Amino acid sequence: MKFLQCLAFFWVCFSLAVNSASAQNQKSYNVNELILLALESSPQVLAARDQSKAVRGQLSTARAIPNPEFEVATGQQRSATGPLTVGNVSSWSVTQPLDMPYNRYPRVNAAEANYRSAEATRVAFEIETISKVQQRFYELMRREAEAKAAEEDLSLTKQIRDRMQVRYDVGETARFELIRAQTEFLNAQIAAESSKLKIEQARNGLRQVVGYALPENFSVVYEQLKVEVLPPLNNLLAELQAQSPELQKAKADVEASESKLSFEKNARLPKLAFKASQYNDPNFTDRLYGLQISIPIWDFKIGQVAEAEANASKAKNQLNAQSQNLEQQLSTAYKLYQMASYQVKVLDQEVVQLAASAQRIAEVSYRYGERGMLEYLDAQRTFRAARNDLIRARFDLASVITEIQRLRASPEWLAKIESGKQ
């Protein structure tokens, strides 16, 4: 028995040591650290960055000057008539294609526009990643707040149930009121257990957005929920037109398609190349200099020009559609912001305070026997519902503000992206 007791003691000590070491190794992250970690490990962000690098390589290709072509030949010369003469002959030639301005400028402009489009796509992916991380972070904060409130409700309903059980045992109350108190306690217990499950779901959702570089046993540093006061809608729409990476991408696609159209039209013009050659034989040497012209006699690039015109028109229509869509999303989000702000104000300054006052009055009246248990439970339920509505409204407001910041491409987020690149 002593041996078993010692073994159990050492096992408990070992378990406590392991749990203590695990708690010490557990790292806490604030929202900015989670954002930087997501920007460094998100596959979509990394793929967008690689695509931007690839398009940048295409830009270098478009700016390159065409390489010259060299040709060297050697052989022997033999006369078919007359005295037999044998000698060595050789020749060389060099052809330098001329990169004409009417071909080079549209080609380079199209490549630069494609690079701006790829960069805008990268920024859009990173802004979307920041938005998702903040949304999941706020979701976890909301579930934690709901779980805390549920635990308070469980403790309170348990006290009420125990009190009702004592009163029922001594015959001071009816069984109906005891059943009602037990029901309230069971409902609070179910809500508390459900809140724990929602916390785990929120943690998994946050880890899924940040990436598996975030360990499973992570913890977060909760911050005070900051509710930003947004400028008027007209100012937000102006920022949207100036800063939105999605619109910048659409505008760059329009410029690229127009440059491509100009390139295809200019491709019908003659192509020039400078050519120099020399021919050597035993008796003389020939040197020739001139221009080589490629004239489009049979192929007038009709199909290529028609395709480029259609693509340019398509890009313009997509730009208009994207602009209208984003403006509509921003207008809808702004209306939700106004509604959520009003709800938070009314719930915080009026509803919750009135419900809390009603709860205190009902509790005092119940203790002095002026009110029954049912009225006290109704007041408790009203207060809990108002408090939960306030928690939900606050985080709904934070969520819609995050969505508006995503649409307007918040300068703070752009600064985070640049710091993450460095």
C-alpha cells in the first residue's frame, strides 16, 4: 500500500510538472501578431506574391532589347571550267532587329499594367486575410464573453434552485416554483456547455485562417473592443475609388488590354532590322550593309485586333461592374454600421440598465415576499437576454467595421502589409 501511495504521489507530481511545462510553453498572441503570422504562412498570400514575382519577370522580358543574329560560314572554292583553282572562302553576317517605338511602347505598357494588376491582386489577398483574422479574433472574443456570461447565469440559477429546494423542503413554496427554478438551472447549464463548444469552434476557425504555423494550444491576448467612428459615406466612397486594390486591379486590366490592342494594331506596320554581311574568297571581298523589312502582305492581324478590341471592351465593362458592386457593398455595410451603432447605444445606455434595475427590484421584492419566484425569474431572464443582445451587437458592430475597412483598404492595414513584407 505504501508503495502504491508513493507511486500515485509521484504520478501526480509528474502530471503537475508536465502541465506546468505545457502552460509555460504556451505562447500568447495578440491580433497584430496573428495577422503577421497569417501573412507569412497563408498559401493564398504566398501564391499571390509568387504570381507578382512572375509577372515582374514578364515585365523585364518586355523591356529587353532583341538579340542580334550572327551567321558564319566557310568552305572551299573550285572552278568548274578553265584552270583548276582551289581556295578557301568564308562569309559572315549579323542581323540586328530594330525594336521600333510603335511596337516597344505598347508592349512595355501592357507588361507594366499587368504587373500593377498582379500587385493589386496580392494586396487584395493580404487585405482579405487581415479581415478574416480580425473577424475570427472578434468571434473568439465574443464566444469568450458569452461563456463568461453563461457561467454567471449558471451560478445564479443554481443559487436560486438551491434556495427554492430548501423552501420547498420546509413547505414554504409550491412544487411548481421548484420545477420552474430547476428548469431555469438546466437551461443555464445547457447554455454554459454550448458556449464552451462554441469557443472551441471559434479557436479552430481562427487557427484555420491564420494557418497551421499557429500551434494548437495557442492562447490569445484579449484587447478592449475598439469601436471606430467612421467618416461620412461620401468620404468612404471616395477612399474606395482611390484605394481599393480590387478597383486598382480592374483599372490596370483596362490599361493592359488597351495597350495590347495598340500593340496588335501596330503589328501590321513593317518590321525593320539592320543587316551587315561580308563575303571573302581568294580573289575579292564583298561587304554589304542594309535594312531588312518584313512587310505584312498576307496577314493583316485582323483576328488578333478583333480579339484585342473585345478584351478591351470586356475589361472596361468589368471595371464598371466592379465599381458598382463595391459601392453597393460599401453602402450596405454603412447602413448596417449605422444600425449596429444605434443598437449598441440603446442597449448599453437604456435597455440593459433598465433590465438590471428591474432585476434588482424583483430580487429585493422576492426576498421580502412582495413578489413571487416567477416574477423574479422573468426579471432575470429579461436581464440576461438584454445583456446577451448587447454582447452580440457590440461584436456585430466590430465585424461590420472590419468589413468596411476591407472595402476601403484601410491605410492602417496597408501599413501592416508593408511592415510584413519587410
